[in-house]
Amino acid sequence: MSKLQLFRQRYQIMNSADGNKVWEIRVMKTKPKQEEARKFLQKIAAQVQPIMQKHNWKVKLLSEFCQQNLLGLNIGGGQHVKLRLRSYYSDEEFFPYDEVLDTMLHELCHNVHGPHDAGFYRLWDELRVPCVCFYFDKMLNQRSIFYLLQ
């Protein structure tokens, strides 16, 4: 298959309902625990995929970045979403999963809303519901009801 045919095939998939997902994941090669970071981003991508399918969103590239004053960045309406995974104090420590997931949801909202206006926050709250339900289901399946009661 020629490069042109591969490009056309990929372009076709990206513009179909099956293309509503994260297409590529990159981690920082200068940081330790690269495989852990890759798995972290893969887990985030897998969890938001049903949301992305529902809203017909695509993210061409999901990558790790390390900027002191930002937790995430959406470039080009989903062309490139960058997430900060690591602690401010150590490259060996990662932020809690639920915090990074919430940042990803925040960045996905920027596919529709540029500024942080009422519509943005309404959509962000809407996107959080399935994720909260996922956690409750996971906790109940692990018989960790104790944590729900605290």
C-alpha cells in the first residue's frame, strides 16, 4: 500500500464515528518512568473514549508536558492535548489519576468552548457525570464500599 493510500485510509477513519478517539500518545523522553506515564495516558484515553464518541470528538495527539503554571492545554480544538502528569516536586511522582482525568475533561471542553464561560462549565459538569459513575461502579465491584461512606 502506498503512502498516499495509507494517508487516505487514515483520513477516512479519522472522519468516521470510529475515529472519535485519541490517535497517538507521547510521553516525555527526558523524564523517568516513561512506561508508567504512557500507561497513565492510555488509561485516560480509554476512559474518555465513550465521551469522545458521544460528542464526535477526535484528539490527534495526547502528550505529556511539564509546564509550571498549567495542568493542561488544548491546541487546535483537539489536534493536540497536553497534560501535566507529574508532581511539581518530583518527576518520579505522578498526580492522582482522578485529577489528571478531570484536566483531560476540561481540555476536551475546549473542543467546543474557547473561553471559560457558563457554557464551558456546564459542559464540563456534564462530562464529569459518566466518570464519577465509572469510579463508583469500580469501587463497588471491588467491594470498597467503605470509601463511599466516608
